[in-house]
Amino acid sequence: MLVRLADWCYRKRRLVVVMWIAALLGAFALAGAFGGEFRQDYLQPGSESKAALDTLKDKFPQKSGDTVQIVVHSEAGVSSPAVKARAEKIFTDVAGNDHVVSVASPFSEEGARQISEDGKTAYADVALDKNDNEYTAEEAKALVEPVLGAGDDTLQVEVGGPVAALSQTVAVGSEGIGLIAAAIILLVTFGSAVAMGLPLITALFGLGIAMALGEVLRRVVDVPDWATYTAAMVGIGVGIDYALLIVTRFRSSLADGQEPRRATLTAIATAGRAVLFAGLTVVTSMLGILLMGQPSMNGFAFTVVLAVLVTMAASVTLLPAILGFAGRNIERLHVPFVSKNPHAYDASRWYRWSRFIQHRPWLAAIGGLAVLLALAAPFLGIRFGFPDAKNDPPSYTTRQAYDLLADGFGPGFSAPMLLTVQGNSSGELLASANAVGDKLREVNGVAFVGPAIVNEAGDTALLTLIPTTSPQDKATEDLVGTLRDQSIPAATSGTGLAINVGGLAAANIDTTHGSSTRLPLFFGGVLLVSFLLLMTVFRSVVVPLKAVIMNLLASAAAFGVLALAVSGGPLGDLVGIPEATPVPIQLPIGIFAILFGLSMDYEVFLLSRIKEEYDRTGDNALAVADGLAKSARVITAGAAVMVTVFLSFVLADAVLGKMFGLGLAAAIFIDATLIRMVLVPATMELLGDRNWWLPGWLDRLLPNIHVEDHEIDDDEIGLPVSKPSVPAVTGSSA
């Protein structure tokens, strides 16, 4: 069926190209008419912070939304008449915003604590009617930008808080750099400008449609703002990679004497089938994220899945049409001093490398394992959490606001904790809550506890607690644990009060803890699916077991590189993360899912070459050497493209973009080099024929899935019968 579809696309290539152009324009039109906004709900279902927020929504609707802080700073002093008048006008103007519930001015009777000791910095708490995950970027900008516009050289005005961070959401803009670098790699790989352009065209069509449809997706599910550039990373990478494999097989078939039509169908029947298998594996791995039970992570998974599906469809429909236009002209516009070898491999070089590894299998296996473990070691010291405004670029208003608050009041003022108090009658609740607040002020790490306020019904009180440390600080995490486990139970003993600790820092801690408890389910699900797929394809128990173990090692090594980068050392300085920074637990989950899907690409490509040679010769050592020789060049080229694309996102301002780009680049580089080029041939040499062991009863139960050895039915698609003199070719796949 796939071959018939490719043949139709080849013969109706003009229509197919027009259809893809129409699909691109239609996707843009849909995005313009029905596009949604980013929404990110990280609250952990069933957590204490979620309970606190639910109580606020029910009992303090005016306090249930987010709070932004308008910070003013003047060397002349904020209490001077001119500065005070300008600041009060800013607060009055912002109070007129439709989403502002109240503004707590530092110049009110209750606002004395909101002016720093040196009198140069003050802040107003602006209560909003909804949380940041309910805001659109446009609404956030409408709130924040007029405030920032009121500042000048004599009065610095900044805005802090999650909604202010949302107003700074911008396109990453580094995709172009990744595409240029990928074009250079493809030019060196193919030696032809025409051949280089085909994967880029395919990837751009797929990416454009996927990104446009992703905007429509945001109307249906919650999608975090970082999901789009992560999906763009993956979409560009797999789009180029899949097309690279198909184009490589097409060129190889042309060189072996096939006509362009047959060469196209051969490429799709082999490499195209493997692309479908690899793409569906990425989709399966990403859908494993649904096991985490996080709404925003679900939106991230769906966005990446959409990008992969569209680029995969472009590879097996649009690309055959473009190959029909290119035909034998694919070798035109040759680049001087670059090899124009159309075959997928340099037999002599990679054959010698494989033999080098096979002659020293124990050394290669132990050495490769030692390097992986050394790279993975920093992962043991990684700290999961959410970066705060301290990690924003210095030019961002959220970073400026954080710095002013930290200098004037202490780092904890940027994210107060909210404690809901329930349990006593209305007459006693206020006094009981204030008594608890008095005790909590004595806890080490608490900078300030505000006086309790009681709702109109008199059945719930609210305490505001300011820690001495920043939201991302390990000490803040310890303080939340101390409050929940020790200080609050001791302060409420015998009172009948029930207190929930909420706020940004507490919510981040609960999300991290909740996600970590579901990690075994997520990892187990992805590993099991990967094992079953590989066992079915390669009819072996040992090969998929080895692949799962090696992918785990590659993931751990990539996480180790990431941990090293966020520890505040030289690598962090190089990638723009100069200070020690916690890693959101969602990030390694995403990297793991993406890596497992993408690594299956190279696993299938390499092992299918080895299995083909083994079935033909029965000689395991020769099969490993020939299989590596016939696949290494394409694996390294495809990995180089992906690594370059992922590294280009390190240039982004957002720290999450840097982390994702570095983590994915490290993962792919390690997988394509240490794993595929060293450990796979070494372990396959050591295991010999045992690599292909499969119990007979299991062999009878497993379905037959053929990834690459599909024969073209000439009669079915109307091709002339191929001549026996044309040699069979083992080319690229995914």
C-alpha cells in the first residue's frame, strides 16, 4: 500500500505539490481563525498546593488569581513627592485593568513593609482574577507593557510574577541557524546542492503545517509555551533526518542502474517503511508521557506528536513527488572538493573501524561503558525543581524585578507562600490564625508572616509567609517540608485547625514530587513498548534487551551532561546558564521520550543492515562489519543534522530552551557515536550467534513485521520487470 501511494505521488507529482502548498496555506488560515493561546497548568492533582488553591478560589475568590508585583526604584527615594506621585499614578492606572482585583500600594497604611529599609525601592502587590495558566500572552502584555512604559531614567519600573513572565514570551528564532547548519552538513554529505535541498524542503513543509496546526491544538488542550520550540526542534530534526535516509537510498538506487521511478519506489519500499516505523515509535514514546498525569505535559506530547506525524507524512508523499521532479538531476550543482559518492557508505573506512572494534571487543565494551558512566555521574547530583526569575536574561523585566526585590527585601519576596487556615468558628479563627503566624515567624528560614485575613463568611483565614530564600533555592524546598511536617502540626496541635501550604514554590515542589512518583510507570511503559517492537522486528530477545539497556545508559549520560551544565561551571557559562539552576522534572521526561523514539531510528537502520547480512551469510562477525559499513555514514550524517539543530536552540534566551537543546543534542550525539559505533558492534561480536536467539514458541506468537525487505510488485504498479543484472542494493533507512 505504501508503495502504491508513493507511485501515485510520483506520477501525480504536480498535483501532490499543489496539495501540500494548499495544505500549508490552509493550516495557516486555520491557525489565524481558530488558533488558541498557551496555557500551562502545572498543579499536581491531589496535592496540598492544589488544595490550597481550590480553597482560595472557593473562599477568597479575590485572592485565588495570580499576583504580580510592580517594583519601583529611584535613587532619590520612593517617598519623595515627585516619585511618590508618579508611582501612585502607575498603581491607579493598573487598577483599571479588567483583570485586576486590587492593588496593595506601598503608600497605604498597611504598606509600610513594602518599602525597603534604604527607602529606594518599593513594590505594589497587584491581585488578578485568574492564574497565569488562564492568561493569554496578549492579555499579559496588555497588563504589563503600559506599566513598563511609565518608567524612565529617574524612575525604574519593573514587573515580576508568572503573568509578567508570560508577557515576555517570544519566538525562539534559532530555527534558522539550525537549518543553515543542517544545509551545510547535507551539502557535505551529498556533494550536490540539489540533493541537499530536498530534505530541507520536505522538513520546512512539514514544520510549517505542524506549527500552524499546533496553534489550533491549543484551543483543545493545555499547551505550555515551551512546547512549540521543542516540537520545532524535533520536527526539523526528524524531517531532515527521514528525508535524508530516503534521498540517500534513492541516489544509491539510481547509481545501481534503476530508473528514477523505480529508484523512488525502492527508496520508499525500504527507507520509507523504516521511516514510518521510526516515526510511529517516536509517537508511541511521546504518548507514554500521558502516563504522567500532567495536563501541560499532555499538551507538550500532543504538540511533538503532531510535528512528527506531519513530517513523516511529508517524507512518504511530498518527497516522492519532489524526487519525480529531480530525477537524475539530483546530482547536479556539485560542490567542488566534496565526494559525490551516491552510495550510503564508505566501505573501506567504516569496515576497518568495525574490524578494529571486533578485534578488541572487551576493550571497546569496557571503555565505552566507562565513558558512559563517567558522563552519567553528574546526574546523581542533579536537583529537580523550577527555575525562577533569577535565571531570566538580565534584560527581562522579571529578572530586573527579582533583582530589585532581592536587594531591597530579600529573595523570598518574589514568591510568597499562601497558607489557608480552616477549622474554628468565625469568632476564634482570626485570633487562632494569628497565633499560628506568630509561631511560624520563629521558624528558621521564615523572613516574614503577615497578619491573617478572614473571608466574609468567617470560615477561612489566609496567612502570607515570606521565606528568606528564593523560590528555586534548596533551602526553600526544605522550608516547605519543615512547615508541613513539623512546624504547622506543632503550631496547630489541639486547635482543630487545618492548614494547607500553597503558592508558587509549594506548587513547584508538589509537581516535582508528584511526577517523580509516576516515573517508574512512564519509564516502564516506554521500555516495554520499545522491547516488544524490536523483538518483533528482529526476531530476537537479546538484541532488544541490549538496545533497552544501552538507551538507558545513553539517557543517563545525556542527563549527566545536562546536570554538569546547570551546576554553574564552565559548561554552564558556555551555554548561557552561569548559575546553579534546578532542572524541571518535565525536561528529562521529554528528553527520554524523544531520545527513545529517535534512537529507534538508528537502531533499526543499523541492526537491519546487520541482520540482513547475517541471514545472507550466517557469519555474525562479517555481518556486523558489513552492516556497520553500510549504515555508519548515514547514521553519522543524520545525527550531525539533529545535533546541530538541537544545539541551535541553546542560543535561545529561555533557560528551558537551552536545557532542552543541550540535553537532546548530547543524547543524540552519545547515541550515534558511543552506542551505535562502539558498544553495538563490540557487544554483538562478544555475543556472536546468541544475538539472534529467540525461543520457538515465542517466534510462533510474534507477528511478522518487515521494516526494509519489502519487494516491489512490478505488475501491481505497472512497472516493467526489473532486469536480473541490476544488483540489489542495501541503502539507507531510518
